[in-house]
Amino acid sequence: MGTDHPTHRPVSRLARAVMSLFAAPRVNMREDYEKVRRLQRQMAALPAMRYHDLDREVRSADGGHSIPVRVFEPSAVRRDEVLLFFHGGGWVTGDIDSYTPACLTMAEFTGAVVASVDYRLAPEYPFPAGLEDCHRIARLLLDEPDIAGVADPSRIVMVGDSAGANLAAVTNLMLREEHSAMPGRQVLLYPVTHWDHDPQTSPFASVREHGADYRLTNTEVQDYLELYAPDPAQRRSPRVSPLMATDLSGQPDTLLISAELDLLCDEGEAYGRRLQEAGNRVRIHRVPGALHGFITLPRFARPLREAYEQINAFLDEDAGGERP
């Protein structure tokens, strides 16, 4: 599988000014996360959409709570894979309601059934609560793929964006450690893979170049991490920062998509390269001129369409082929 390691192009002052118009309003995430959640749900509900979905609940491993799962069926099913989706939102915001438009788009653009997991959110449920929910659903579907209507675990594709991509990556590392059944593929969209987003200390140039002006800022990422993993030592754990893992072997075929103007761009691509070095089949694609979170854009948006071109090409390939 191919990979591309483009350098960051300088962003002109005019382009930077235009792109900053699309920045999300600056909020104090520690104080305003509940307001952000409400706003996301309101935006997702407008306009009303017709779609075919199925809501289910799965009991947690300890039986203490239920994990909602929403299944979206495209108007025309063209694939026999099931996409198991973990949403973004910094482990603090986002849910199956606010991500319903994005999941509908995913189902329609890929022609695959999408199962979206409503994992528990911080700060009410800090690490590892959300990860445990994602692991529970993944393990259930991989151990019993007939529940998802597929013949074997290789037809399960793990997909996540941002914090959800972090959860997908970490879940697959856990499954490998447990010698469990593994999905055939994973699609990681602009994942969080590292614990340090301070422009003074981060090892990644994109943190310094794109962490102040655009849709996601250094401060917001650090706030999210601190709400998700209150103990600083936890943030350096591979189960919060998968780039810190010492063994990345035995992972599913991977498509890693980054956004050029995203402060997470470099750490995501670094994770893709580490996966390659560990012997996994990996394709890395950077969407030029894209901001963080573009998978939730309207269907006509160029970055979103380019991402789905890559995702469909990836899904069209034979999984589990020759290793690099």
C-alpha cells in the first residue's frame, strides 16, 4: 500500500485570514462542554432528514450500563463490510445524535452499513470509560460477526475521527494484546495519537503552525485531554497516546487521512509511519487545505469528497495482502 509524506506548504496571510473565518467560536471547554453538546445536537437536527436506522443497546462488560449503538443502512447496499464508527469530539462532546448526518453521509458515500457507538463521555466518565465501551462493542462484533450480518471478522472495518480515531487505534492495540479476532481494516481520520500539544514542547511542527488560528486549537486539545485523562501520567500511556506504544505490529490494514491545516496532522501521520515500520499495510493521505473535523462537513465539500474517494479506493482493495 502506498504512502505520501508531503511537507507543509506555507499558508499565505490572505489564505490564513480566509480559513480563520471557518474557525469554531473559541470556548472554554472546561466550563462550556455541556453547551457545546447541546449546540451540536441542535445543529444535527436541522433540517429534519429521512433515513433508515436501527437503535440498539448493548450491556457493558460488567453489566452496569447500556451502550447505545445506531445502525445506518444506505439506500443501496454495495458492500458486505460493516463500518464500526467511533465519533470525535475530544472524548467530551459528540454523540450518535450529533453525528447522525456524518454517519448518513458515510453510509451513502461508501454503500456500507455503519454502526455508530455512543460511548461514555468525559468528564462525567473519564478514561478508560469511553475506551471500555468501544472495546466492548468491537469485541462483541468481532467475536460474533453474524450479529453484524457478516461472515467473518475481516469484514468489520473500524472507523473513527479525531478522538474517535484515537479510540479505534487503541482498541485495535488492545485486541492484538488479547490475541482476539481483529478487524480487516481501520480508517483513522485525523487521529489524536500524542499527549503533548504545547507549541513550546511538542515534537510536531503542525502543533506550532496550525494550533492557534483554525478550527481546533492547542488549548482546546489540551483541555480535552485533561478532562478525559485527569492524571497526567495516564496521558502518556499507549491507551491514551497510541504513538507511545512500543509494539505496533499485527494491526489491521490502515488508511490514515490527515488534514493539512490541522494541528494533529503531523502526529497522525507519524502514527501511520510507525505502523508501517512495524510491518503493517498502511496508506497515508493528507487532504490539502483541509481543517480538522472535515468529515462532518456538507456532502458537497471538497475535503469530504476527497476523503471518501480515498476511503472507497481503500475498501475496494483486497485486505490482508502482502506486507511491506
